[in-house]
Amino acid sequence: MNKSAPKPSETELRRAEVPRHPTTEHALRLPQVCQVTGLRRSTIYQLQSERRFPQRIKLSDRAVGWLEREVQDWLAQRIESARSGKPNPKAQTPSPPTLSSQSSIRR
């Protein structure tokens, strides 16, 4: 008696063709990003506008988030540059203007 395995259905064949990603992406909301990075809301938005922090993604009409992987990578770069003593130009925070660079006020 010859017993063979049953043939897979079309649905099973289609599922087998869909590539599976080993990791799933997670979106962090702003309070989570603040907690992970130790930065405040205004600093995150400032760095993002300067393209020195990962860009947010739109999750819905009224919600945005940051990809956890990108935030973790950014943080790892900051740690690496701090420990190596080499400044990371993408991660540097601009220094505040000095008094000599501001216009003088006459009284």
C-alpha cells in the first residue's frame, strides 16, 4: 500500500510564498522615545528637524511614532561616540550663541 502525503491546498501554497521577516518592527510613541533616550519632547523634535534624529512615521490621522530599531541604532551611535571620544557630527547638539555673536543693545 502506497501512502503519500496529502497535497497542499492553494492557500497553503500561497502562504509558503510570502516572505517572513525574522523580526517585527515596533513603533514607539513620544513618551516611550523620551524614556528610552532620556531626551525631552522639544529636543527630540528639534533634532528631528535638523535630521539628526530618526524621522517619525505617521501611524494614523492623529498619531505618529518612531521605529524602535532606528531609535535604538541612534542611541547606540551616541554611546559609541561618547565612549570613543570621537564626536559624531550627526549626533552633536549645537552650542548656544555667545554674547559676542549677538547684536549689542544700546541703552
